[in-house]
Amino acid sequence: MTLAPLVAILLIMTLAAEAALLAFALTRLSQTERALTRALGDIVTLQRSHTRHSEAQLEAQGVLRRIEERVQLLTERDLRSERESPRDYDKAQRLAIEGASAERLRTECGVSANEAKLLVKLHAPVDIEATLENMLSTYGGGSPEAQTPPGEQIAIA
């Protein structure tokens, strides 16, 4: 037997093995290429998402900056307003005790309308007789004399 057919068989087997390895390598290369293509798509999606988030963050920072500027402006205006027309709560309280109207407190003392109303409610003189009659008519149904037990009298000053 000659060596030539044996060498030919050996060469064919080697070529077949190399072809199988090459086919396997090509399959793996194709799989890797698909995985890289998916990864690249994911990277592009993340970059777009990052860009949108960055733009949103910049917009939010702009809104926040405008809000801060507005707060600063309002604070400065309030401080300037207080310096220009300070509120005199002591005088407002004294006037309310003396029976001044809420409008008078507002104009003379520089307090707000709501502050003036509150001061009047808290400090205005009370007409005790009218209040007592009002309470009795609301809760008791008559004048103080009508609610007095027989033999007793209520002195109303």
C-alpha cells in the first residue's frame, strides 16, 4: 500500500475538521455580531434617554431659577414695603380697644384688611347688655328679666 492514498485521506479529514471549525467560528461570529448590534441599539436608546433627561433637568433648573428670582423679588418688595410703611400693631390694638373700625386701622396703622378685622374682633369694646340679650334670645328665648327666677333681679349697668 502506498502512502499517497493515506495522506490524501488524512488531508481530507484535516480539511473537513478545519471546515467544521470554520463553520463553528462563523456561527459564533454571527451570534456575537447580533449581540453587538443589540448592545449598540441599547446604547443609542440610553443616549437618547439621557439626552431627554438632561434637557428636562436643564428645563427644571431654569424653572427653579425663575421661581427663586421671583421669591427674591417678592421678599425684597415686602421688605421695602415694610420700611416704607411700617405696621404699627400697638397703635392698631389701642385704636381697636377704643372702638375704631377695621378700615381706620388699615389706613392709619398700615395693617392688612384681614389683620384689621382680626384686631377689631379681638379688641373692640363689647356691648355687654346687647350681647347678653342676644345670647338669651338665642339660647333662652327672652330678655334677662324673663329668665330671672322669681324673687331675684339682674342688675344691668
